[in-house]
Amino acid sequence: MLKNTFCHLQGIGVRTERKLWNAGITTWEQLAASYPSDVPMPPGRLRLAQLGLDESFAQFERRNPLHFHRSLPYDQQWRLFGDFRDRTVYLDIETTGMGSSWDHITTIALYDGRGITCYVHDDNILQFREDIEQYGLVITYNGKSFDVPFIRRNLHVPMEHAHIDLRYVLKSLGYRGGLKGCEKQLGIHRDELDGVDGLFAVFLWRDFQRSRDRRALETLLSYNVLDAVNLEILMVAAYNAKLHDTPFHQAHLLGIPPRPDLPYLPDGETMERIRREMGTSIQPPWISRPADTDPAVVPSGESGRFDRRGPPV
């Protein structure tokens, strides 16, 4: 889709872009070779756009999504996904609270469409700083408001990546109700983790800290990983839906990916015990959120990395 895109170029907005498409000019190569008489725009603006194409070709060749992220209108940044899927990572964090000075990240899950990596507080958190730099495009839900600022503040990671926040992409398509609500509307099921949210994740972390019971930690990780993994399905569904408003739907349509095998499983007994504890606990005031934010998102601080062999000791 990106090489059919012109609205990142100086002098071209989405309306002019649509006029170009309707005139049969649909690729960078075609625009670069066009004469003023060929295009429905003033000659001066055409020259400006054609000058910008040289940089577009160069940055695309360098596989640099950040260049296009900075130049695309905010509501068109979804177009990055198809061309930079190989440099994409889906990210989700869990935390001890909503961002007070004493709150920290408990776990982070990364999924790049091929493998899952987890990080846990007081274990392998520093490795996250190195690992995240291998990706060019980050996908989150509500991450612009929550996950990314929290990571910057708590882990001192710059997070200078191109970033698509699915909360706003899905909202533009009519999907609301937080991450879990959007999943249900799109037919994504959570099975044993249905009903688990960010507050539950806080209780799981507290239980692990108190008891050092690995079942609590692995249940927390199973929830965190599922949040990250489901972002890929949501991103593909949103991308396909957005394509419907362009002439390129058939050319760029993506298949819905299967959910990968998950490295952690929730423990039913632990979940039932936590539910009982939550039933006798007063909900902390920091859990309140704006109605459209994801109730499963709660901020975090340091973390550690896990692989499929399970959490570190």
C-alpha cells in the first residue's frame, strides 16, 4: 500500500491523492514520470511531490518505516503495516499501577509474528532495551498513551520507532470497548483467560511476589502474551478493513494469521484463588480509567525476558 501512497509528499493531501488514483496514477513510479498535463494538481505542487519521491524511494530501500511514519497524516499511518510487516513487533506491558512514581512494569511481551519473548521485573529487563531496537514498527493497543510513555519513563528506553496504536485505528472503524471489547466484536476468543483484565494481572503479580509461586507468574505471562499475540490478528483485520476504502483492496489484502502456540498456560486453581481474593479486596482508586481505554492495560516498570523454555528461576 505504501508505494500507492502520495499523501506523505509535500503538496498532496488525501483528497488530491484520491484524484490522482482516479486519474490512473497509482504508483510512485507513475507519479515520478508524470507531466503537469497528466495530473489533476498545479505544476508547482507536482514538482514538490516529485522531489520528495527521491527520498521516498531511498528510505523504502533502507527499510526505514520511521521516515514515512513522520510524514504520513496520523490517520493514514496504518498504511505502513503491509510493507514493513517483516520489521514489526507487537508489544504489551503489565504493571503494578497506573504510573505513580513507585509503580513499575511487571512483565513485557513481544511478538514479531515468528517468536514470542517475555521480560519480567527484576530478571532480564535490561535485555528489552537491546531487543526492541531490532524492530522498526511497533504495534500496540493504547500504547501511545500508556505502554510507550511508561517504558520511556520506567526503563529509559527511547522507543523512537514508527508506532501504530490500534486503539485509534479500530475506533475509526467503529470498534470500541477496549482491547477485549474489540476482540469480541471481531470474533476473537480468550478461552480460560476470558474476563481476566489488568487489575487481575496486578493481583497475579502481587501473589507471585508474596509466594514466589511460578503458577501465578506463568498465568500472568499467559495473559500478557495473549494480549500481544492478538494484536497481530487485530492489525491484519484493521488493515484489510482500511483497504476497502482504496482501489487496492484485492492487491494488498492479507490473510488472517493463525494464533501461534503459546509458551505459557494459565493455572485454573490460581485464577480461582485470585478471584476470591479480589472479591474481598477494595478496588484501588488508580484503576479507574477513561471509558474508552483498555481495562486490561495497567502500567509497568522493569522486566525480564523469557523464551519458550519457561520463566527464569
